[in-house]
Amino acid sequence: MTPPRTPQIPVVVLAGFLGSGKTTLLNHLLRNRAGTRIGVIVNDFGAIEIDAMTVSGQVGSTVSLGNGCLCCAVDASELDTFLETLTRPSARLDVIVIEASGLAEPQELVRMLLASDNPHILYGGLVEVVDAAEFDRTRQRHPEIDRHLAVADLVVLNKTDRVGEAERERLRAAVAELSGPAAVISAVHGRIDPELLFDPALRPDHEDKVRQLTFEDLLREEAPDGHEGHDDHLHASYESVDFTSDVPMDPRRFMEFLDSRPDGLYRIKGFADFGAGDRDNTYALHAVGRFLRFVPRPWARGEQRLTQLVMIGAGIDAAALSTGLAACRADGAARADEPGRADAADVERAMWGVLRYVQEQAPEPEVFDTHGTADPREAAAEA
């Protein structure tokens, strides 16, 4: 059970039918990335407003943007190759977004990501963008949208400014019924909080202390359409719940909580302490939609042993989530500071549920293009 030597890069699939506003949303992410370096994979460069950004160079079908982001124009047969390129340490990317149009069906892209042997990527979710004003007509022209919504992890009901309040509520209910447990959020002009999709990058101080004003800074300052300071408004479209415990989590109860997580809960991130279940490691947790992954990491010397989680979603019951997690705390017999009282065999059995979601990986070889043989499909299918 060897964790990856380098952080894995989440790969988000962005889908939606023509006119839904997904390319507007994509450009919004590039302009409001807050220092996060984004790799974008598209079928053609027409999806990216490259003219509005600083292009620092182009090699083949890869364009380097002046803000540290990269954009690749590929077809489906080249997808694996470009994912390898974008996940090389030299690219220094924090997240990859695949704009699905022209590449493949969204569910096929998800299946490819989950089956990938690339040890540097992590499934980041399928985001389906829906045009609120055209939803009913879109379903008539493209009945397959029901299938797309059924496999989505997050649905962005876009262009809600074009419909009245009653119609907006009707559409939210219809989309929620089709998308099942997926979180549904409303948006105007594709503007969503990037932190809903990925964590902001933490950069060394020297990288941000002195730098030239970028186009991104200017675009953020302009706040188009009179939406000055709209970050708070964007954040209001979803909820986040923090949970911290200095008592270890009971692995069996914790997995029961994760297996029954409520509708609308899109992401869970953080670290879990399983006490006597594994006294040597803390477990990084990454859950998006139905996908779940644990990555063990050795405790640092003197590190405080805590469980720290953040849950992100829309329409979630914060109090119920906090209560549910509090009920997952271990009793005295399973605490790390009382090893003599724990039944070793029972604790080991309880950890099996956690270990099912740890991706087994062989040590990374020296040659970059040789990957381990771990297949995340078994864990993903269980989530």
C-alpha cells in the first residue's frame, strides 16, 4: 500500500449540450482561478477565449497561457497521451478540466478516467451544464440528456436569470429528479465559485509576493455586468460544512456514513484519523459524487492527530451532517492512546472497508512513461 510520491491531479469533466454555457463557465474558471494552474483539454481552441489572455508560447497543439495554465486541442485518440503530458511535474498544474464536446460521451470519458493507469490523475467529477431557458426543448431534441444527468456528479442550472422564480423552482425539481443524488446549483453566465470544483493552490510565498499585474487581475477587477464583488454571491449557491475531531473515527461507522451520504453532497475532502485501525497513518479523503478514494500518509513527528473534513454541496443539512459524523467517533476501545483495550482482529476487520478505497500502486519507476498497474475501477464501482 504505497501512496503516490507526488500529489495526484484531479481531472474534472465538463459537459453540456450546445448553448448550455459550458464554454462560458470554462472561461470563467480560467479568469477566476485564484492562482490555481489549470490544464484544459478541448476538441478545438474555439472553446477558449485565448485572444483575451496572454499566450506565452505554443508547441504543436498545446498553448501556454501567461497565467501558468495550459490548453490542449486533442481528439479522443490522443486523450491519454495529453493527460500524461499535462500530469508531468514540469507542467506544474493543479487541476485538469476536460471540455467534453467533440471528444466523447461524458460517461465514456468518466469510464476512461476511472480505468486509467496514469498514477498522477484523480477523478474530479462530471459537471453537467444545463440551459434553464431551453431545458424542455433540449430534452425534446436530445433525449440523451436524461442519461447524462443520471451520471452527473454536479449539475449547473445555468442562465437562471432568463426564467421566472416559479419556473426556476420547477426546473430545479425536474433536474434533481433526473440527476438523483447529484448536487444542483443555479448560475448566471456560467459564474460559479471555482472552489466548488477544486481547491485553491497553495504557492510558496516567493511566487506571489512580487509579480506583474495579469489579465486575470484586470478581468476580476472589472466585474462585468455590474456584479462587483460577486464572490460572496457565488459562494451562496452552495454550502460547506467543516468537521474537526480529536477523537479517532471508528472505521466501520465512518464507512457507513460515507455509504449513505445524502443527496446534494458533492465533495468531501480532508483527513481522517482511524486511531487503532492504523496508528502509523492519517488518511487523506477525496470524495466527489459517487467516487471515493483514501490515500494514507505517515503521521509527521509531533503532528496533532485530528480528523478534519470539509463537506461541500447544495441543499444539504449541515446540522445532520455534523451530527452524523460525531456519531462516527470511536469509543475508548478503538482510540490510539488506549491500544491495550482494542480487539486487534475486530479493528483490522473494520479497516477493510476503508482499505477497499485505497488505490494499490507499485513504486513509481525512474522512467516517466512507465506506470503502475493499479486499476481504480474496483474502488470506484464500490463508491
